[in-house]
Amino acid sequence: MNISENDISTAEFFDGHPTLEVLEIKVNKLKNLKGISNMPCLRELNVEENLLTNYRDLNNLDKL
């Protein structure tokens, strides 16, 4: 799924995507990746050009 360049500022409410494997969410305004942890099948993630300071919200994603 590609949702890049959409001025997205939070991913906290990203749910309902338990089988999503690829997510491009670059060039947005994300400060954290809290909702991304609700995607256990995610194996590719592109978060370039956001406002992220850490990636600790991804620690439970074994396939990433």
C-alpha cells in the first residue's frame, strides 16, 4: 500500500490491516510509528522523509 505524500501526522489509528505486507508512507509528517505495530505481517516499510526520532514502536514486528 502506498500512502506517501498525504500530510499524514499520525499512524496511531492504523488498524484493520493485519495481513498487510508492504507499506510506503514516506514524505508525510509522522513523529512516531505507534499504529504500525498493529500490522504483524509487515515485511517492508518505507518511512523516509518524516519527522521520526526513533523506531521503537516496530520492535514487535518480527517479519520486518
